[in-house]
Amino acid sequence: MSLLALSSSLKKWTTYCVTVLNSFICYLVFLIFDFLDAVFCVIYRYLDGRIEGVASPCCCSKGDTQKKKKKKKKLMNDEDDGLSDSLYQRKSFFREMGLLQFGRKREDSNGKCGGRKVNSWSDCGCESCLSWVNVNGGDYKLHFVVKEPLMASGENCKGDTYENVIFLHGFMCSSSFWTQTVFPCFSENVNHNYRLIAIDLLGFGKSPKPRDCLYTLKDHVEMIEKSVVQTLQLGTFHLVAHSMGCVIALALAAKYSKCVKSITLVAPPYSSSEEKDACLNALEKFAGKKLWPMLSAGSSFMSWYEHLGRTICLIYCRNHRIWEKILKFITRKRDLHFFITDMTRHTHQSAWSSMHNVICGGAKFIDSYLKILTKSGVKINVIQGDRDQILPMECISNFKLKAPKAEINIISNADHSTVLLGRENKFAHSLEHTWAFCS
């Protein structure tokens, strides 16, 4: 055997050993997480009962009841409840072995918001986080920021009506994702002729975080419709969205296909509904059990382990004022970066349910939304980084198959965040070009 062949064989063997070792370590670590999540389920059931008098519902049952309900709904041609299969059918060693039978049933709220508004003992109760509770006699709406056109009077200097643009942020972000980055970069033409509207999605930022809401796609769309589209009386509008916001933007655009002029999707989590078990496939694709890179590991941890995720929220989100004071002292800064503050402006319920019911659950509907938008002739613009650690590049190829007329822009050396951050001026310019094309 030649030296070159021996070197190649040794390299293959080393790669194989590293792969096997990595798989074993992942299996062992996530097995421990499975066990800890089961333990914390019992702990929270006890604490909820002691503190609130009733145990909060969770998703730890095997999901047989949910399967039967969904099958019955399908046979009766009832409307989909919007709940993702990934909520109850996530694979767990203890669930597969039949050892995880202590899950608490979720209350039937018919998929609508408006149940108990009071926050859980494990959620933050500061004035900022509960500012929405007693607003407008309980008829709460989303928080949003509007950048009105200069010299706004309903029309621009040419007598034309202003254009409206709705911006939707991604997971665990807020309207600051747009107002602090892209808004200052627009040209004078946009500043004079466009009304820019950045929304805090339901359960995030300064928007309401109702405790019993299921945070389905329908919930998110209806709140945007109620809070922005109807309140501001938008006849037509453009849509711009990032990550999780892309799924909500597609649902909103499909509902208002005759009103939407264009939709720009930045790093959209696309997973075809034609796949069997679309929701579970989406969970594996976007938050598969990985230990590296760190961003993927964090997504895995928070998406698979309901009660461990609640523990993180209890430690970090509930005490965000303390952590923010510590960070300000360490960094000697008066104001923290919006990324840091946005990470805590949610509850465990809003983050957990939105992750599953929007990102994973949306996989059931995206293809139908794209079909509607393609038929209506809505301009679709997709921007994706070629080094995105969350979304595989194959997602964009599959997206193009469902929306052949969509314009796909691949940004080199950009990941899930830097596809926009760090190139705000270029991004703003590309938006202006899209909007001008649709005028």
C-alpha cells in the first residue's frame, strides 16, 4: 500500500471515529436533558399547585389524545386548530418508554387569545412587562412604532398617497430590530413618501403576552390585523420580515393578497408541507439536536425541552432588571444593545408556543400561502445568507420550486443575523428598489 493511500485511509478512519464519538456525546447529553426535563416537569407541577393552586398545562404527554382530536377534526372537515405536531410528538427517551405519563393537559381555549391575562409566578411582573394588562379596558393591542413621512398630511408633495410598509421581526426580537438598524438608512425619497411601521409581535417586546394564548399563526395574524391594518386603515402595504416573522408575513400576505404590493423575506424558515410529518421535520431541520455551533445548540435546547426552557426564562427573563444592571455596570454603558434587552422581553409561554406553532406549525401552510401569492402576482423577494447556521441552503432551493417567480438573493459570507446586520445600507437600498418596482 502506497503512503498516499495509507494517509487517505487513516484520514477516513479518523473522520469516522470523530463522527461516532460526536454522535455518542450528543446522544448522552440530550439523554440527560430528557431526564432533567422530566424531573422539572414534576417540580413545576408541584410549585404551580402550591403557588397558584393549579398546575399549568404542559406538552409532556405522549400526544395520543392530540392525534385523535386532529384526526376527528380532519374527518369532520373542521378548521385546523393551528397547533403544531411538534408540541406533543417530540421524541424523548422517557416518552418513548412510556415513563412520561404525568404531563398536564392543556386547557381548551379554541385557539384564541383572551384567557387568563395575569402572568405566571415564574414570569416577570415588572411594570414594563405588564404595561398592557389594564390597557383600553382589556381590549389590548400590539405595540408598534410608526415613522411617519416628513410633512405628513396623507399625501406627498405630488398629491400621491403615501406607501405603507409593515416590518415584522424574528424570534425573541422586537421592533427595535428594524428601528435601530434599517430605519435610519433610508433615502430622502423613502422618508418623504413611505410610512414605516415596525411591530412588536404578540408575546414579544412591549406587546401583550396573554398567559393562555396558544400563539398560533392565526393568533399572530389576527392581532396584526386588529392592531395595525384596521387601526391605521391600511388599504395597501408592503411587507418586510426576518426569520420567524417571515412565516407570519406570508400568512398575513395570503389573507390580504389583493392589498400586499410586495413581500421581502429575510432568512425565511421554509419547510415544504408536502413532506410527511411536516411540523416534526421542520423541528428537526431548524432545531435539530446539535451541540455545535452554539446558536444551533441553543435553538435545540429551547425547542425540545419545555421545562428546561422555562427554567432559563425563570432565571434570566424574570430577573432581567438585575441582569441589565449588572451588564451596565460591567460595560460602563448607560444603554444596552437592543439585542440584549429583547432577549428577555417575552414569557416562556409566548416563546415556546410561537417557536412550535409558528416556525414548525407554519410548515403545514406555507406552500398554500405561496400558491395564493404567486397566483395574485405579489412580488416576492427572498434574501438569504450562504453561511446561515439555522437554515440549510436547500430550503431556498425548495422555496424557488414553490414560488418560481420569486427573486432570490444569496448574500455571501452572511449568517442568520449578518444577512442584515452590518450591511444595513445595502439592505435599505435593496428594499427601496423592490418598492419602486411595485409602484
